[in-house]
Amino acid sequence: MIIDEKGRLFGKVSIVDIAVILFIVVVAAALVWRFAGMKDETAKVQDIKCSYECVVDNVRIESVNAIKNDIGKDVYDSQGRKIGTLVSAEEMPYETEITTDRGNIRIAEVPEKYSVKIKFEGNGKKAHSGYVSGAGYEISIGSKPLLSLYTIEVEAQVLNITEVK
């Protein structure tokens, strides 16, 4: 008989003991696979120089001028960590959706308000999941980081991230 009346295999090893040992082996194999895979992913991270294009919306002309005056100066995150240098700033009229008297939605310029397309460059890392700034946090298209320039702090929406060669 392979299993006796006491539930032992060949009269020596309990089936419960075998189940526990198998469970431990499976968990150990899963952990080794998981952490070995992580080392492989971290090897794919590259140090690069990035160019970030962002837009700052709904600002007054004084803010536009302050941003333009900061070209060539450092850009910091909300924690005061340097993430790059401001390269350019281009102003344009700020436009938003409005509802007309008839209930239609259309785009219209807002008087005395502007959008500023800014570009800054900085060091970062490129991984399979996206870009990480030199300050150590992920920046992705559509995110809205708070940027501290030399004279002004603004919320900017990231439009594009490219690698600078």
C-alpha cells in the first residue's frame, strides 16, 4: 500500500508534511523568480538627458514676463530639487471651452489671459515604464508637476518628453 491508514506515504512520510514542503518550494521559487526579474529590469534603466515640453495655462501677462525672464535659469520641483534648466518660453492666447446661449460648446479666447509653452532640459533616467527626473520621481505625458522657476512657481502640464542626444 502506498498510503497507510494513518495517512503516511510508504508508512514513513505524512501527506500533510509533503504538502507543506511543496508549498514552501513553490513560494521560494516564486520569490527567486520575482527578485531575479527585478534585477533584470533595473539593468535596463539608462541615464539620459531629457527635454520636457509643458504648457502653463490661464496666467496673466506679469506671469508670462516672469517666466520669460527665467530662461537660462534652473527649474526646481515643489521640494526644491533641481530638475533642469529653462530653455524657452512661448506665449499664446489662453483658450477654453465655453457654452453659448444656444447650449453649444465652442473654444474662445479669454481676455487678458495667456498660455505659455515652456521647454526645459535636465538629466533623468529612462526605464521601460517611462521617464524619471533627476530629482527621482516619475514624469509622464499629461502629468502636472509644480515647477519652481527663479521668480515664479507654476503648475505645468507635460506635453512631450524627448531624449536629447
